[in-house]
Amino acid sequence: MATKASSAASGAAYEEQRRKRVLENLKHLDDLGISEMSKSLLQAARLQKQNKGGVRASPKPRKKFDATEVRRSSRAKATVSYKDDVSSSLVCYMPY
């Protein structure tokens, strides 16, 4: 039980030191004027956001495509023959 009481006392002492340190830091920030600058920046950001909120970008018009012939290469095309060039002597017929 004695250890719990001593740890509680040390925890309370730590919290007191922490509270004092936080108050000192706040006083130091006030001396530098940072809190006022922070407030003015927040206010300016809110005003800018309000002014910008109502404006909406208009959609871009879609491009219209004409029904024209597709551009092809000017190179000479190779002709393709789909006819079987198989001689009849090579063809084997299998009897049923």
C-alpha cells in the first residue's frame, strides 16, 4: 500500500509540474504575439473559404468529332491471299 501512495504522490507532483510548464508556454506564446497571429490567420482562412465556396468551375465543353475517313498510312499495302495454294498431289484422302 505504501508504494501505491508514493506513486500517487509522485504522479500528482508530475501533473503539477506539467500544468506549470503548460502555463509558462502559453505566457511565452502570448508575449511573442503568436496567439493573435494564429487567430488572424484562422479568420482570414475562413473568409477566403467562404468567398471561394460559392464559385463552381464550369464544365469544359466536349469535343465534337466529325464522321470523316480514318487516316491511313501512305505505305503500299501487301496483298494478302486467303486462297489455299495446295497442290492436289499433296492431298491425301483417307478411306473410311
